[in-house]
Amino acid sequence: MKGIGKVICLHPLGFNTPAYISSVFNLPSYGNSSLCFSVRGHPRGDCRVIVQISSPNIVPQTIFDENIVGKMGWQQRKIDISSFKGNIVTVTLYHHSTGWAHEYLGIDYFYIFHQISDPFEFLDFYVGDKIEKWKKRGKFEKSSEYSERISQQNELKQFEIYKQEAIEIAAKAKINWKSA
């Protein structure tokens, strides 16, 4: 099978035992996230693909369940998973047999696409998160050192540093700024 990139081929382990791939993603608590993947069955067969998402805080939920017909070619899917934002999630794609004939499944890509509708939302989140971590007292930090470190003047300096970092990250990253 040829895809856009390198293709992973799966085959169920048994008639009732699916093959699967799984990946862990840290979803930001801002913007919108989508799971994107491209799959193709064997040209003379079909198979069932189920995608589940879970985390320690989330009971496994099926977000995709579809029969993939190989002769239809590569099928791209984009599934909104924004309702899980702010969580570290495990996304698992299961490949089930549908009859045990030509049960191969090709996976061309499998990733999270993150879209931010407002650049200021990213800036606010990034800087706020960094300042919150910066303000935490170190395990061996003396009270006087901590008080001096988190003074209002130093907080403003840190704010400017983190704001510049956020701007540089946004400039370098291929962030899709959706028009507001």
C-alpha cells in the first residue's frame, strides 16, 4: 500500500482479536483539537475500525466506528476531540476483522491537529501557565528568597520574558490561526 508518507499495515491477531495502535497526547486546555487519520483496507476486502479515547479521568469513549472498504481507496477522517481539552489522553485505533478475508488495514497518518481561534488566547494561556509554575515555591527555597523572587517587579520581568517566548513559539510553529 502506498500513502502520503510511511504506511503502517495492521492485521487482526485472530477472528475475534483486533490489532491496534495507541498513542498518548497531551491536549492543551485552549483552542480546538481534532484527531486526524487516513486509513485504507485491502483492495479486495473490508474491515472495521473503532477509535477510542481515554485517560485516568475519562472512561473510554468510542469516537469513531466504521467499516472501511478497501476498494474505496484512502479515507481521511478528522474527528473533533475538543471536549477532551486539558487532559492527557490515550487514543487507540482498533482494527477488527469482518469476515477473515483480505483483512489488512493501512494507516497513513494518525495525529492531533490543534487550532487556535484567537492568538491572544494562546498568549494568555502560555504566559499564565508559566507564571503559575514560576510562582510555586521551591522545595528548598527559603521564605526570604521566595518573597524576593516573586516580587511584583520580578513578576513583571517574568511576564515579559514569557510573553516573548510565546510570540517566538507562535512565529516558529505552524499554528493555524483561525480567523476570528
